[in-house]
Amino acid sequence: MNQQEESERLRGENHELREALHLVQEELSRVKEALRVALARIEELEKPREPPEFVKGNVKKRPAEEKLPARETGGQA
């Protein structure tokens, strides 16, 4: 193989590798975006949730010393 043939072969190989690189970069971009979306969703799910104001108003806290009545055991003594 002479120098010109070798040069043409290398140019063709270079072109193929550049195309493959472009495809890999596109896939990497898609994966990065999917990861960004997933991380944002994880952060949203991990945030502590406060109940809405209308729910907060319905919740009555019992004093610490007040206890619930003991449950019956279903007639067993």
C-alpha cells in the first residue's frame, strides 16, 4: 500500500470514528438529561412534606399526660 492509499484509508477511518463519536455524544447528552430529571424527582420525593393549612387546623394535639383509653380485649379476662 502506497502513501496515498494509506492516507485515504486513514481519512475514511477518521470519518467513521468521528461519526461514532457524534452518536456517542448524543447518547451521553440524553443520558445526562434523564439523570438530571431523575435527580430532581428524587430531591422532590425526599423533601419533608407539610400538610396543607386546612389539615393543620383539623389536627388537635393531646397533652402529653393525657392518654388514650385502654382497648378492650374482646371479652377475654
